[in-house]
Amino acid sequence: MRALEEAWLVLCTVFPEVPPRVECRLTDDGLRLLPVVEVMRKFCLWLKSRGGSE
């Protein structure tokens, strides 16, 4: 998560509560990755549907 923050893809806000609460959101640059993530998700589902490790 820290690497994503350092790359300005995710912004996280830490709230001074007990227990600690952290809320994270995608930046505009992070949102641009959603199409890539969707392609990866579809590929993983396809790979899983093949069954086994060939």
C-alpha cells in the first residue's frame, strides 16, 4: 500500500481513533488503472476456468 501511496495512485487518511481507522481512495491516476485491473481480473478468471496448472 505504501508503494501505491508513494506513486500517488492511492491517498490514505489516518484517523486518530482507537482502534485506528484508515480510509484509502484512488487518485485520478489510480483510477486510470481500472481498465488494466479489469483485464487482469478477466484473465485470472479465464485461467482459473481452465483448471489445474498445465
